[in-house]
Amino acid sequence: MALKPCKVCGTLNGEGVDTCLSCGHDPEGSKRPAIFRYIAIAIVVCLAIPLISGLFNWILWQLKPKTPKPNPSKVSLVLNEIPDPLKKI
Ligand SMILES: [Zn+2]
């Protein structure tokens, strides 16, 4: 009697058994309970929502017209004195 690994959990079961001795699923089928799929989807969604939200906020921030910052007047009051050649004459 050959032993076949369960496709769900990998436990070796006797050939022809209907249910895995370890996990109770059909060792021939790779079917997983639907709850695993929902859990996987939920995990993906939980991970994706912050990413999408952050990306969306980033795009909005990029599209938002930049508010003109109050420009501190850094105009230097010191004018470069241009040497006037006529003055020395
Ligand atoms: Zn199993």
C-alpha cells in the first residue's frame, strides 16, 4: 500500500483514503477551504488599502497647485556701488 502525500498538508496517507488523517481534507484534491481564500483576500486588501490611500494622497498632493509661500523679502538693500569713472575726474 503506497503512501501518498496529502496535497493540503503534506501528511503521508494511505492510497485511496477519502480524508487526510492529519488535516481532514481530501488528500487528492488541492482544494482549500474557502475561508483561506477569504483570509488571503482580506490580508491583501488590508495591505493594499494603505498603499492605495497613500498613493492617492500623493497624487492629490502633486496635482494640488502649490500655494505661493510668503516670500520673505530678501532683497538686499545694499546696492553694489558702481565706481563712477566720471567722479574721479
Ligand atoms: Zn492533509
